[in-house]
Amino acid sequence: MINHPMNPFSRSSNHSPRRLAAVAAMAGLALVPTVIAGEIVNVRSRTAKVAATAGSQGARMLSNAFRTVAERVRPSVVQIVAIDESPYATGEAPGLDMDRLPERFRDMMPNRPAPESRGPRMGQGTGVIATSDGMIITNNHVVQGADRVKVVLHDGTELPGTIVGTDPETDIAVLKVERDDLVPATFADSDEARVGDWVVALGSPYGLTQTVTAGIISAKGRETVGLARFENYIQTDAAINPGNSGGPLVDLDGQVVGINTAISSRGGGNDGIGFAIPSRMVERIANDLAGDGTVERGWLGVNIQPLEDPELAASFGTKARHGVLVSGVLEGTPAFEAGLEPGDIITAIEGRSTDTPATLARTVANHAPADEIRLELIRDGETMEKTVVLGTRPGDPMAMGDPGPSDEATTPPRLGLELAPLDEDLREQANLRTDRGVFVGGVEADGPAAEAGIEPGDAILRLNGTSVEDLEGFRTVLKEIPEDQPVRMLIERSGTTRFVLIKVRD
């Protein structure tokens, strides 16, 4: 249940003649008992009738459940029309930001206007009423870039809508209309939903308002989809199409378990793979937005990466491949104050396992600043716990420029790297935080470093756990590592650090 102020967010067969004849012959044999012993026929008829009745009753029960859900939820579902007046704010229709989506995904907004269109451009989506006094939840991409928003209630009433707040990092937005007699939807706890549960999607696909489709929950916890920064999607095969964005995905109790957001499609229509933001996440974000239009998130202050390579894991004294590797700790941050170090492997937060960077980042961000959290981690093969008081998550670092190689570059043939001293100019060009280490001016194509993912513009900070201050220090440490052994490096790229393992070729 969502707390105040958004409560209650509470085909024909073409058989051959031979095949048809065979079937007819079998049917003829089946009729013999009718002539010989009618009682047998009678018994079978009764059994078949009972079975048919039972099956019909089950289907009717399910049909009634869908009907009840539709009748209960429809009054809480609205159509949202986003209007962008000329001159247009962007090159897309309101709500469309196609560049941010992976190619396999299609935005759920129809009626994309032609570039030469001179009048107002309109896109449409769906929303769900959260409170009786006019708070409405939808997707950020439905209203993004709109100059005006129109809300159409289930009875056709049109109302102007005001954008209260948006959160692009989860793709959630909250709108407000001036009414105090609306029917709010009830929100369920998405954590209690299970794969295989029946669900119903409501919305305005292709502008067809109050459309109801059904399916099941196909999967939970879908992340790294590439639609938003913080992802934890419910996947469903309920038919979702352009225009369903922002509409509710509800269970058979008529309670909202998610907000429909996107589809995976080759042609732009429903292919049976849709994604919805779980109600748990909607609760946290929508309530924040309804408060002051902004969202504050907890922050650790670490750079993290997946622990996928068993050799990399072994270099840190563990055989386990679960957990998230800390590749950097920013000075003066909550993680720094709590004593976290590069090389730590975070395995759980508040007793709940965390196996991917996306899970860790989302879990931390779901907490508020100043929340105290308990981390379980592995350091040098030993298990320990750390308590961290979270800070407020800052903005993202700027994108890296395109630094050129230095005249003082040197190439270690063993690694396939062109290195240079890290001076202030290179540091600024590459948007690096560090003032120590060596600068990667070039990477040999198909060399060991390139295979490990090192790129020009990176800074190398450590070799096998030993800090390197300059080129001389780098050479000294490298000489101490046997040539048949992999080299673990800590690198920084555009303000973010990560570990890489360069494997020596035979």
C-alpha cells in the first residue's frame, strides 16, 4: 500500500483424402457400441457432459474474473494526450526519445508526426488515477517535451493536466487534474506477485481507449534492459502496444502490480514481451514526486562492476562469482567513511543478496539519504560486515573528451599498450579524477589490453594491487609479475574506476 500523500496508490486444415478417410473409419467404429449396447453410450454421454460442464465452469470463472477486473479498474484508467506546440522543443513528438532506446525496443507512443508537420504535434499514452483528488501516475516518456497535457477520463470528460514531477531515471511521472471525485486504483505489493500469475493490462493502444488485454507474468526482476537507469521490470505477455505506456498492469483482484512502460518488438507492435515498472518502485518514486516534484536517492560513493570472470574473482581470494566488485571508493563519501576499499566484493545489502551492479545501485537508490544500511562483503577471501550511512546521490560525471596520444608515449609490447605520463592537460581532456597513475594514449588492435577492454583515455592506477605513480613505477611493478601470469589492473575511465584482467597469450 502506498503511503500519504498518494494513498491509496492503494488456421484451416488441408488434410489428404486418406487422412480424412482414416478419421471417418475410426468414427464409424466408435458408433458400433451405440447399436450394440446403448447403456454404454449413455454412461459415456453422462461422463462427457459432466466433463464438459466442469470445463465450461472453469472457463466461465476465469472469464468472470477478467470481467470483474475490467469493471473495477476502468474508472481509474485515463488517456493522456501530450501536445507540443510549434516551435517544437525537440525533433520528436512529445514523449518520444528514440535515441535512448536499444534498437529492439520501440517506444509505446503512436502517431509519430511527419517532420514537415506545422501544427501542434501530439502523442498519447495512458495513466492511472492514484488519488481521488486528481493525482495521476504515468510514464515520463509520455509527457516528456510536452507544452500541454490533456487527460481524458473513462467517461470521455477532458481535463487539463499539470505535470507535478518527472523522474527520467525510472521513467515515472505524476500529473494533477482539478477534480476531487475520481476513482483511485488500489496498488498491490509487486514483491508478492509470482511468475505465472494472471494479469490484465488496461490502456489506450493506438488511441483505442479503455482496451483490456490479459496474459501472465512471464518474468520478474528484468534489469539492464536499457530503458532507464534504475530497472527492475515485470515482464508480461499480456498484449501491450503503443499507447499503453503509463497504464496499469493489474492482478485478478484488480490491484495494480505495475505500470506498463515498454515492449520488445521487431515491427513496433505486440510480440508478447512487455515490461512494467513494479508497484514497489512506483510507490517510492510517485510519493516523492507528489511531495515536491523531485526524487532524492541514497548514495554510497563507489564504482562497481560485475564479478563475471572466475580468474578475476580468484585474484581477490575467492572462487565465488556472486556479488559485486568495488573498483573504486571516492574520497569523502559514505563508502569511504565506512572503510570500504577497492577490491571488496559486496554480496548482500540488509541481508538480501546482490549479484549485479544494477541490483546494487537500485537497492541503494531505493533508500533515502541518511538511511543506515548493512553491507556484507568479502575482502581478501574473508567475510565481513560494514555499516554505511548513505549520502545524497549527486549528478553524473561529464562525458569524456577525445584525448590524443602524448609525444612521450611508451609501449609495453607484452600488454599492447601505449602509455604516457599523466599530466594536467590529459587529465582534463579525459575527464579523470585521479592525479596519479599512467595515461593510456593508444591500444594495440587485437592485443591483450584491447581484449580486456582497455581504451585510449583510460588511466592505470594499480597493477596487481600495487599503486603506480608514474611510468617508471609502472615498469618496476610490471617486471615483478611473471610473464605467464595475467595482470590485474585498476583503471579509471571518465571518473569511474573498474578492474580488468589482462590475460597473457600462449
